Amino acid sequence: MKKASTALAFLLAATLASAGPAFGWGSATHAYIGHELRAQAGPVDLDEVYGSMAPDLFNFIFASPDYPQLAPLVPYLYALTHYDQAGLNDSLRRGWEKASLYGFLGHSEARGSDRTAHVASLTLDPAEGYVIAKAQALNQLLMQDPRYAALVALGLTPQASLDICHNLVESAGDLIVAQASPNVGGLMAASAARPAQPLEGLLLRAWTPGLVAAGLTQEQAAGLIVGWDTWFRGRMIAYGGVMQLPPADAFAGVVQDFATLAQAYLLSLGVTLPPGSDLAPLIADGLAAAVALCQGDYLDEVEKTVGYTAFQLKRSKALQPLR
């Protein structure tokens, strides 16, 4: 396996992108939820905000030139970032790590905000997540569009088609949150610009042993964690800037964002677009449809998710005493 620093070098050269595997709420929504939890006050609230976004730091691993070698790690990385509450808690050593950890644990799919996105909606059918339900509805709509049907016919599996719709719903939700809470983009950018060491030190202690057991060297494990966190922080600064634009400009920015690495995502699935293909018009129409599907109830779901997440964190005593 090439060292993870190769993946970092590639990704740092890439522009902003959001096409990729589906991972619950969008980053602006997670930032809003992390801020509204208000477990920490003052500057460290920003560490909680970044911690609430950080579990998605491996979202874009499909774009790495090492993806064929890294792909077997993806399920393991998802479990680390979205389910491994005990491992992170046990690795807590310093008081200044608490804010980031609280936000990180609040993102959890097991008992945090991503549970309402993926597993059990609080405003729709409780048997499925809010984002899942909206993605299914959007997929049905888009399949009536000949352009999308032609894309699917190139070799997209039904699950990959749903994943694309899932990402469109996430992006639509971010636009809705940013319009309702104009400070969220600034929170994203400021939180990502905070010192990285509190969270990175915690993640290195918690995750390195497992990654070494999975076949990486110590150097590769550290490179994977620090490299992707570094890239993700840069992305959150840039994406936060997009969220601060006027609504029409933010919409256009998200369309460009989504389209930039869409071909890389499709290639990772073995789907090659015809020469000269331009996905932006289809993405714009899909994003507009997603906004229309979510406009009436998205904020209600998010507010209920804030309350649910705060309750779960308190009930599970998410922050253990320092060792």
C-alpha cells in the first residue's frame, strides 16, 4: 500500500467536492447541531462544532489514487467514526480534548444525530431515517428524468443511485440550515481553523492500534488520520465560505461543489461518463428537487435531533472523568 500521505497530496490538490458515500446529515447541519448542543461555552464551543463534523473526515476516500488499496478499510473506518464511542472515551486524557469529543460523540449513528438521519426519523416514519426517506423519494422523482435514467443505465446500482440522492438531500439540508441560521458557515470555517492537536491527539490514541491491527504501519495509520483531518479542515473552511454566500450564490456553489469530483466517484464505481458530459444541469435540478422535498419539515427534524442528541449524551454520560 502506498503511504497515506500520497492520498493527502492528491486531495489537497483537488478542489471542493461533495459527491461520495452517504453519511447522514450534511456538514452545515452537523455544525448547527453541535453548536446548539451548547455543552461548551466560549472559544471551545468551536471545538465542539468541529468535532460534530469530524466523523465524516473519511467521506472522500473514494477520490484517493490509493482507493483500490484503501477500499477494504472503508467499513472499518465507518465503524470507528460513527459507532466507537467507548474507544474514544477510554482515550480521553486531557481536559482540552473534551469539547471536540463531545461534538464527535454527538454525531454518532448509534445514539447521536446520525441516528435520526439513517435509522429513526423523529418527524417522519420512525422505522427509517429522515435522510433515507427523502433520498428514496428523490430517487423516484429523478428516475423520471431521462438524463438521470441514462446515468443509471451506465451501470449505477440501485444502492449507488440512492447514495447520490442521499448526498443531494444532505446538500439541500445544508442550504436550508444556512438560510435559516446565517452564522453557521462562519462557525464551520472558524471551528476548522482552530488548533487541530486536541482532536488529532485523541484520534491517534484511539484509532492507531486498530489500524495497525488492520494491516497499516504506525506511520501509515498516523498519516491516514492526520492527513484526512488536515484535508477535511480545509474543506470545512471552504464549504463554510460557500454557506455564507447569498442563497442563490450558495446554491450555485453547492452545485459546483457536488459536480467537481462526481466523475471520480462514478469512476470508483466503475462508471465512465461519455466524453464532454456535464453533470451540473442535472445536479442543479436534483438539488432544487431535494430542497423542495425537505423545505417544509427539515428544520423541525433538525431541532428535534438537537434535543434527542443532548438527551442521549447525558443519559450515556458521554464524557468520562479524566484519567
